[in-house]
Amino acid sequence: MKDKIYDYIKEHPSTTFYELSNNIEGFKGEYDYFTDGNIVFWIEMSEEAIHAIRDLTLEGKLRIVTGEQAVFAYLIDGAVLPLDTAKQPNHKYKKPHWLPLLFTAKESK
């Protein structure tokens, strides 16, 4: 799955979780991807998809964009989570906040 996700992102810069969930077989599942600071990245993902995104990020293969550009992309997709939007990615919130993310592949060296 990791290769499928990476290849999709390489072909589609500024990819949203929504796009991945609709275009990668096995991406959808029963888990939510979030931090211990109550920041939700996306919902209803498979465990394999969560591990793949995490691994690609830790391996430095993805460039992640947050902020207004990311929010706008999800608005265009019609896929905004029904949560307050996280304004500070490193903040620990008392209740869940959504952090919209866009992914672009970094080229391998």
C-alpha cells in the first residue's frame, strides 16, 4: 500500500486524504488517524494506510502542506471534517480538532 500511495501522490501533487480514500484500494477502514494532542488528520482509515502515511512521512518522501491552502483543497473536495480546525499543529487541544493536510511527493535522490 505504501508504494500505491506514494505513486498516487507523485502523479497528483497536493493530494488530500479524501482523494487517497477514494482512489487507493484498502485505504478506507475503521481507524482514525490522530495525535495524542487531539489533532485529527483523517477518519475511517485502514491500519495499513495509517502506517503507510506515517512511514512515508518519517522517510522524508512526502512534503506536507497545512493552512489555508489545505483547507481550500478539502472545501473543493466537499470533504471537510465536522470539527474545529487546528490552528496550531503542535498544540494539545482539550477536544478533537482537525488539521487539514496536503501531500506532495519529494523526488528520490
